[in-house]
Amino acid sequence: MSDTEFLPINGTDFVEFYVGNAKQAAHFYQTAFGFQPLAYAGLETGLKDRTSYVLKQGKIVFVLTTALIPESPIAEHQKIHGDGIKTIALWVDDARKSWKETTSRGARSYMEPQTIIDEYGEVVLSGIHTYGETVHVFVERKNYFGPFMPGFKKWEPSYRPAETGLKYVDHIVGNVGWGEMNKWVNFYGKVLGFEQLISFDDKDISTEYTALMSKVMANDNMRIKFPINEPAEGKKKSQIEEYLDFYRGSGAQHVAMATDNIIETISQLRSRGIEFLHVPDAYYDTVIDRVKEIDEDLETLKKLRILIDRDEDGYLLQLFTKPVEDRPTVFFEIIQRKGAKSFGKGNFKALFEAIELEQSNRGTL
Ligand code: FE2
């Protein structure tokens, strides 16, 4: 029996962001990323304290939630962290068992198992705490046939910009505080039965100024991959430290979303105003020596500033957005895998040098 048999996970169910203004955030994710409207909950559905918009693209579901009253814990979360990821929901067949197995292994309960029902069936939810104020909610929806879950109505605006080719969540990275990486690696190992995929230390990921340590935890079927970052000593402040300062603690740093055609996706996102990290020209002078033969035209990749990396299984193409809120915290990664199972380690140095240029522009390096 494999270690993770006590917690089978089918995939990421949804990612919930607590934001300052869900109506405007929904417009941003529709217009800029091409997410499609799915469901809504708010005053019109009987809620008094919050509003949520649910958007979907491929298998990716985002829930954007804002507080309607200052006493709400959602308002408190937003005040402390700014716009950020509260919930990384995991799709399971048995939410009661998932809760029992994880809490009995030491997880702190966030939500005891509960069944919610409407005319489309029932959903069972439960939840546990993870790093910072982030939580995992287990979602059991095998007996549900509505748009999202009970409590939400269909959201059907006429405004529907086209999708941009985003298919599924590839991985979600957590930034944790100094000396905490191994604690959370052990948490995912012991409490959720995940295995460590790849490990690299601060010698692997460092530039002249900044450094970090990172370990990747994944579940049995590899549909859930959680790299965990912790800052490492460098000459100047690392981007992980900058995140921790502005987020006021540990939290989710980026969601990587997969596409089958990164050239098309990045072209679309750029034309819709998404800003990406600057990749220096010099990157493209040496990249082919590192990654060897690729299917794509290098000039096109250079024009779009797409990054390339290779591992023993193949290669990958990726690019990182700038933070999508005013605090330099949460951002997105667009990734296309062509065999590679890793996370772009070879790009980290090039990437960090690019990030440091941004940091130095903000005066926070
Ligand atoms: Fe990533």
C-alpha cells in the first residue's frame, strides 16, 4: 500500500482569492486572462457578509471573494495580506475521510465535515490549515450536478472575452518563513502523504544578491504539486523575503497554469495587458547551449520573452507575470510542458536577475 492511499486526490478543485473588490477582480480575470463566468453568491443569494464570483477556464476554477462588512474575517485577511490566496481546494471522493485521515495525523482543523445541499445535489466540504493563514478545503462533489456548489447561482453576464488557452493548475508554490521549509515539507509528507520530488539548495538558486531554498512536494498521481520556498541569506533582500514582508507572513506565491500552446497564450495575455517579468536579451544568447534542440522558433520565443528549460525527461516553456496586485506578492506562471517534469530550475538564475531588476526599481532590494 502506497503512503498516499489514505488521501487520494483527483486534482485541484478551486483556488479562492480574498480580494478588496471581487467585482473588479472578476472583470480583470475575465478580460485579461479569459476566464469564463460560472457562478455567483452574494446579497442576491441571501449572503449578508460577502460576495463571491466563480470563474473557470479549462479545469481551472477561481473563486474571488470580498467582504461586505468590516467585521468579516475576510476583511481582516484582506487588511493584513492584501489580495491573496486563502483556499487551495482539493477535489476528493471522500471529504469526511480526508478530514479524519489528515487531522488524525496532526493537521489543525479549519472546517469540520459538512454537507451542503440544493436542488442539484450535495457537496461535502471539510478543511485543514496549512502555512500562514492559507487553508486546504476538501471538496467531495460526486453527487452534485450544479454549476459550482450549493449556495451559488449561475452567473451569466453577456460580457465574455475569449479564453487564452489555460488548461489546468500545474502547481502552486508556497512561500514560508525563515527556517520553516522543512516543517512544511514534513507536514505535506506526514499529514497528506505527499512525497518529495526534487530538492535543490541555496547554491542552486542564487544570484549575486539573493538566494532561496525550495523543495517540491507532490501527491501520488502527481496532480497536486506544491513547491515550498524559504528565503536564504543573500547580500540583499530576496524576493521570498520581500513577499513575506508585504504579505505579512507565509502564503501562496504563485499559481502555475498550463497551456498546450504557450506562444498563442502569451501573445493573447500580452495583448490584453498582462505584464510579465522582463527577461534580458542576453538570456537568449546562451539558452540554446543549455536546452539544445526545441520545436519552437527561438526568435518567436525571444520576441515574447518566453523562458526555456530542459531536464532528463524533456523540456518546458514558461513565463512569470508581475505581481497582479499592488503589493509585490501573488503572481502567475504560464507553463507548457514538453516532457519535462521539473519546474524550470535552470531559469531561476535568469529569472531572479530579472526580478532583482524589478525590486531595485521598487527600492526594496
Ligand atoms: Fe512555478
